[in-house]
Amino acid sequence: MDTATTLVSIAAVWGLAVVTPGPNFIVTLRSATAFSRWHGLAAAAGITTGTAIWGLAGFFGISTLFAVAPWLYAAFKVFGGLYLVYLGARLIYASLRSRPQAIAAALPGRPTQCAIWRLGLATNLSNPKTAAFVTSLFATTLPAEPSVTLGLMAAAAMAAISIAWYASVAWIFSAPAMTGVYGRIAHLIDRVAGGIFVAFGAKLALDR
């Protein structure tokens, strides 16, 4: 399999994974609708940074580290799961408050674009199963002895797909019409999103 075919295979599988709704999608959607297009783009940038980190970690063998130290993987899962549960609980709590500041209160610290970037990054990195997925993806698509250049290109392709998708989500849902709709049903969306985060985080932390 040549380099171009390999990269196309990785891009196709990763693209399908990225467009599947999950915590990353929710963080981007909520940041864009609750704050601004630039906040949504900041979330997309944070998620993309996490994607690049997972891509590089998967290529350079983080799965080997987890295999050598299973407790590390278990600890990572528990910590990541609890973080998502915490985030979901704050979303639900904020949605039950009647003050306009409720939405901002659901995010740690002031909702600056930097804070949103960190939120996107933390949300992406909180799921160590991404490392397992990336490792499996590379194992089935990369040659037996891939070059470092190919690994870097693969991670870059994954990051490009992530930023393209999540930036599109931020751009579309920050439109005035979408923002107006969100304003009318913000509490409901936050409760549903919070419930998804709690369920996803609990499953991640308890899954064995």
C-alpha cells in the first residue's frame, strides 16, 4: 500500500469517527451557540489539538505503555470518566438556574476563548479509548515499518479532518438563526447534553 492510499484509508475511517456525535460535538455546538462563533472555533481548535496528540501518541506506541502498565490505562479511564461526569453535572446544574449567567457558570472559569480551547482539549483527551482506536486504525492501515514522516502525515491528516468538521459545526450553529433557536431551548439542550456527558463518563469510568 503506497503512502497516498494509506493516508486516504486513515482519512476515511477517521472521518467517519469524527462526524459521529459525541462529547466533542456537544462542546463545539454549545460553545458556538451559547457564546460566539469564535468560541466555537476555539473549542474546535482545542479538540483538534487533542486529536493531534492522540494521533502522535498512537503512532509512537502509547498502547504499548498501557499494555506494560495496565493500571495506568485504568487510572486514565477513571480520571477521564469522572471529568466528563463533573462537566455534565455542572451543565445540568447550570440549566436549572434561572439567571442568565447560568450558561457561563457551566464552564470552568470565565468563558474566554482560551478557556474554551482548554475545555475542548480536555474533553478530547479525557477519553483514553481514543488512543486504542487510533492504535487499531494505524495497525490496520500503516505498513509494518512505517516511517516517522508517514506517521506525522497521518496525524496531520486526522487533525485536518477534525478542524474541518468541528469548525464547520461552529460556523453553522453560530449563525443568528441558530443562536436564536438555542436561546429559546438552551436549558433543555444543556440538560440533555449534561445527561450525555454523565452517561458517557460513567460508562467510561466503570467499563472493564
